[in-house]
Amino acid sequence: MDYIKINDSENAIFDENGNLQIDGASYVEGLDDYEWFFQIEKKYINDLYTAISGINTDDNQSNLLIDFLIKNKIKVSELVEVCKKNNIEHYFTTYR
């Protein structure tokens, strides 16, 4: 499995089941290190892609979602908000 660079602070990977995982970190001098982890099951990826892009299709949108995130510089914080707003199951946690 290869990591996909989403932006300056986040990397994505699809696990062996097709679930999307994105991890990120912020290391700012003088502040505590801050790391986060976002996961969404494969069965909800199309819902997330539709909610964030406005494009609805029955096809597997995994690669389109990644391309959309990269092109539009969307970060996990935005994904969490979209998931909450649209009642899309997801997992999000932070570490210090």
C-alpha cells in the first residue's frame, strides 16, 4: 500500500478492504505536536464524494475523491464537517 500525499500535512491510504485512512500532523516550533487520524469505510466513500463535490454517481468514487481532495486542497477538518453535516459515518481522533 502506497501513501498518497493529499496536502502539506496529510497523507492518505486505502487499506486492504478499500477503507480510506488519512493521517496528518502539525509540528510548529514552540507548540505541542498535534496529530490526527480520519477514517471512512469504503461503503461511505461515495456518500462523502457526493456531499463534498455535488456529483452523484453509483461508480466507486475512491480515486475521484482523492483527486478532488488534492485539487481543492481539502483537509481532514473539512471532511469531518461534511461528514457531520451529512450524517456520514466516519472516525476521527487527535493526538498530542
